[in-house]
Amino acid sequence: MSPHTHAGPLKNIKILDFTNLLPGPYATMLMADMGAEVVRVESPNRPDLVKLLPPFFKKQSYAHLSLNRNKKSLALDLFNDQGQAVIHKLVQEYDIVIEQFRPGIMQKIGLDYVSLKKINPKIIYCSITGYGQTGPYKNKAGHDINYLAVSGLASYSGKKSTGPVLSGTQIADLAAGSQHAVMAILAAIIERNETSIGQYLDISMADGVFSLNALSGAVALATAESPELESELLNGGSCYDYYQTADHQYLSVGILEEKFALRFFDVLGHPDWLCSFQGSVEERSALKTAIQDLIAEHDLAYWTELFEAVDCCVEPVLTILEASQHPLFVSRNMCMDIALDNKTQVKQIAPAIKFSEQVLRKQCGRLLGEDSLDIMMALNYPQHHIQQLIENKVIFCATQNKQLHDREDDK
């Protein structure tokens, strides 16, 4: 393993993270996992709601411990001139900024792209919002469900009997917000390496979800006909679906290709069903009912064992805990123990991206302001000035009195 790459491919990238909740923190978690140095700038008196999300371990949210792993915490009042001055110092070195405020907020406090670009012309500044920095919705509040709704994706995701259904995870926040932000930042870094010019990145989660209508959207725009519930090959309009078992669990059946369908029907003892699989809409609908009736005769364990050695795109629907113990994810090292402190380890989902030359850092999300003192000292703030900022509630340092006294004793 090369000593120059073991910290990760983003080891020389320094990021100021002003985000909370899910989209921004997940994005910076991905980059921190890849080796970036991320300083999370947090409000001393307005906690990130994720930190209040139960359950807790040693008074810290498990969600926070995971989402904010491998990051430093600087607790700073951004609405104070002295707090803004700290950021002005930091952006001289941390030349990537990611924020998630509503449009205009960062401009009001002098921390917008135009203001920070004057300090560091190479800055890459990424804003994640629900509806983007422009347009009639730019100041409107929203959540994942709203972005899925307005983008059209929810309109054909579900059953005719239920209408649109909620997803177990946040598609807009993660796929449209977090991952688009990471892609945009990395692309901007590549261009900056060639031109020495930074830029502003406007990430709209609604835009991102709209772009995820990759297959159905292409057809809808070309034909002027929108997809409906259970009308498409992949949304319930074919045998590609979930089927309930006798023990009220579910089996996923992904038979799209004829070769997989034939194997599937052979295992069921009904090779003749292939004709209906290739038949009319009415025949396919009747076939789905027949499949469901047959699957309902046995429990999930029976079907899982029956299809285990058959290559036909059939898998059981597992819980997260069952998935974590599945041979697939065990063999792929998709769960890891990560340090909370010197004595305690917490189990978390591991990064999905595997780099052959990286040794992954493993540090849980930090306490509020746990790194404030170190960061301020690195900026050459004298201790009496730091103490004054603490007393004026501009910054907050976890166990601040002990830390300051320890530093004074080290002199």
C-alpha cells in the first residue's frame, strides 16, 4: 500500500460544512470517508435536529454519530461579527464550502459566495436547497416528500389501491441532494485544478429528483403522456413486484428478461405461464394474481431456500438487521465498528465505495464544539482572546474550561 494514498483520495481537500439534518451532512460524510478534512460549523444554541433524534448512546444520537463521523466540530455564532471573522480566516485554507440555509441567509451575514470569493478566489461554494436559488419556489419550505411530489416521481410510485407510497429512505435528500452535491464538488475540484478558478454550485433537491425520472421522464416528454400507477414495466405493470408469503413477509421477483422468467416459472412448476408472461395486459394481470396465490402458500424461508441456487433475480425482502448479517454484506465488510472514544466502539454501516489504497478513518460524530479550541489555536488566536469569545458566547468549546487550563499548563 502506498504511504501517499492511505488516508484516502480526498486527503488534501478541506471543507467547511454549514449544513444540518440529512442532505448536507450525508454529503460531507461521504467526502470525509474518502479522506477529506471536514470542519462542521455548528450553532452553539440551535442544535441540529438530528442530534435530538432517538435512540441515544451515552446521550448522543446514533444518527448523529454516523452522519457526522470523521468530522471536526466548531461551535460558532455565525450571526456575530466576531464569529464571521473566524470564518473569514478559515476560508483562506478551507476552500470548499457547503451550506444548506434558505437563499439569502448567508448573504445577510456576509458569508455568501460573492463575499468569500473576495477572500479566496479559488473557493468552491455549494448550496443545497429544496427548490434552488432561483425561481418562484426558492423561498418555499419543503421536505423529501414534497420534492418527490412536485417532481412527478411520486405520481407513478405506488399502487392503484393506495396511491403514492412513502419510501423507507429519503430519496430526494440523499440521491438528489447529497450525491448530486458530492458529484458537483468533485467536478468543480477537477476544473479548479486545471484553471485555478473556483465556482458556485446551486443544488436543488427538486431538480435532482426531476432528473431521476430517467426512463419514464424521457418517454413522457417525447409522447406528452405521463406514466400512471402500475402502468410501467418497473412500477407494478408487470410481474416485476413484491409478493406476500404465508408468514406475511415478502419475496422480490425481478423477472424482466425471458430467460429469468422461464427459470422462475420452472421452479414454481408452471413453465406454461411463460405464455401469459409474454401476453396481453389482461393476461399479465391474471398471471400476477396466480403468482401471488402460489407464493402465499408457503413462508419466506421456504421460497428463499427454493430459489437460493437459481439465477433468476428472486430475493427475500430483509430487514436492515437481517441484511447486516447476510453473507453478502458480511463478505463485503458493509458493517464496521467505529470509535466513540478510547474505550467504546459503535457499529455503523460502512462506506459503499472501496478504495484499494485507503485505510479508513473511524471516528464517530463529535460533541458540539469538541474541536473548537484546536481550530481556534490553529488560527493563532491567543488563549485570552478565545476565552473572551467563549464568555461572549461567540464560540463554544466542549469541556472548554478544562481544555483551556490544560493548554495553559502545557506552557
